Amino acid sequence: MNYTLIETNEGVQSFLNENQNIEWMGFDTEFIGEKRFHTLLCLVQLATENGYYLLDTLKLKSFPGILDLFTNPKILKLTHAGENDYRIFYKQFGIIPINVFDTQLAAGFVGYKYPTSFQKLVEKELGVFVPKGYTVSDWEERPFSPKQISYALNDVIYLKGLWESITAKLVKLNRQTWSQEECDKIATEKYYYVNPHRDAFRNNAISNLKTREQMFMIRLYNWRKKEADRKNYSKEMILPNKLITPIVKNMNSGKNALLKDRRLPTNTISRHWDTFNDLFNRKIEEADRVILASIPAQKESPDPMENTMLEMLYSIVEYICQNNQVDPTLVLSRTTFKLMKAEPSFFDESLAQGWRADLLGEDLLLWLRKRKQLIIEMVDGKCVIRMMD
């Protein structure tokens, strides 16, 4: 396969000269995220109507002209499972690709399970077998091996064919707007927002702690994140998740209590005691109280009957989706479903908007929204779901 390796500013300019009037661009990335806080972007693969290109992002410190292509709304960007690629571009360059078509997302609207692997999709749609095996290759190593280059190019050379094949099916099913609606979500800044206290709020223990302990847990996670950022280590390398709850629960009893807890490495406590002590004893300010007030409420034990009703409603969602060749997880993700199970009053408003509302219909949306008011009855040999009187 012919390709151009771009590793100099002259190479960047040559690429831009060749591709200034392109209508589409396929792209993928290779990166290393293990044991790092900041993902190391090693390679960007590009495909256009003019050829295939490998952009060496370790040798090139900047390539602003190429980045402009990603934000050009006139150029269609083609990816497969591109969320991680978009996220890297957002974090490292502050940009979000505009006008995107993700083949994995789109395939979920034409009868494929979501997510579907790139290899399977290429094989089913284009009749080509794509070998894999270099996903966890050392992409920091130079020069690239022939197998690495082949692997990297395979991730982009079939994107245009997939786009054409899947788009034809979307047109036939009248699903183009549905697919585009989902792809457009990826191209919004809101999609990449992460609550700065997410790690602490995800700890199930936080809702059962006293105020001082809650604040200490939040501060501890924040300290860990800052240290990971400063050292460019993974957060687990700074302080493993499994140690945080026992540290927080024993902190009020002092250093000796932590040292005697067999779950906690003594070297970790000795090395960081002064920091832990400062975080624990620091005064709670007004800004801290705002954060404390945003801690998710403790989840109630789910009611078995309500769970049964929700499972039945999800089965109806699955049935409707399968009849319409749409993967159910695109409509109602398992994450959202778990939230609905854990919080009987929770309803994701996105279900009542756009293509999801069209697919599910008003009656099913009402049932999902007011599921606590539903009852199931057997009437003349039929299973009937209705609202309580």
C-alpha cells in the first residue's frame, strides 16, 4: 500500500497543498495511555481522496494547518469508534472535529450490534478480512516496523468504503438523520465534560461518611489527580483506589491507626502522612460546602417489583429496536438503565427527544417516565400494563 510519512514541517505543508480542497478525510490514532496521566499521541493516520498518510506526532511538535482540517465543517470526517480519538484532540489541542461520521455508531442503525468491531464490519460490508494484532504495539518506537505500518493503514483505508456502504443502508431505511444526530453529539464540547470530582462521587462510600470525612475524600482524590498530572503518572500509581476508603475511614483515629491497618502499606502512609493530615484538618470553606452539597444522594435499595417492571419495559424497548434494526444500547444505554434502576424517579430526557422519541413513541415514553405508577395484570389470557387509577 502506497502512503506518505509526514515527519517534517515541509511534509505538513506538502500534505496541506495536496489536500486543500478535499471533501472527506478518514482518520485514526495510535497512542499510549498506560502508566501515564497525559496520553502520548504517537501517530495520526489520515486518508483522503488523494491518498494515505501517516503523521508522526512524536517528531512533529505542532501541525496547526492539519488541525484546521478537523474543524472545517465542509470536510466530512470518517472514523470508527472515534470517541477516544476525539477526546485526545480535545484534551491536547482544544479542538473538536466537526461534521463527523462514525461507522460504528452508524452501523447500529442498520442492524449491527453496538458496538461492532472494525474487523467484523469491514468483513461483512466490504468482504475484506482485516488482520489485527498490533493494538498494544509500542507506538513510541521508531522506525515503524512494516507490520505496524500495515496495521495503522488498515484502520483508515476502508473507512470511505464503509461510509458509502452503510450510508446506502441508512438511506434505504430512512435513518440518515438518526445516525447523524448521534454523530453530532460527539462533535460538541458538552460531550467531553467531566465533573472534576467524578472519582470521589463514584466512590460508593462517600454518601455514608460524615461531612469532614466527605471533604477529606474529595480533597484526597483531587490531590491524587494533581500529583498524577505533575508527574505524568497514572492516578493508580500515585494512590490506588482500593486504599482511599480505608484511609478516609481511619483518618480521624490518627497516624497509628493507619499504620496498623493491614490493608494499607506503611510506606504509603509514612511518605504521605503530612499531606493527608493537612487535607483532613484544613478548614471547610464556603466553596467546599457547595461541592459537598452536590454529592449524589445515597441510593435506596431497589424495590423488586419496580425492578421487574423496568426489566419488562426494557424488553419492550428491545423488541421495538429489533423490529427496526436499531441496536437497543444506542437507544437506552446500560448506564442509563442502571441509573433508572437505582433511582426510581430518574428519567433521561434525551429519550424524549429526536430520533429516540420517534422510535419509542409517546405511550412507552410515558410508561418509562412514570414507571412507579404502572401495574401488570393478566386479563383474558393477556398480560396488560396500565397506569394505576
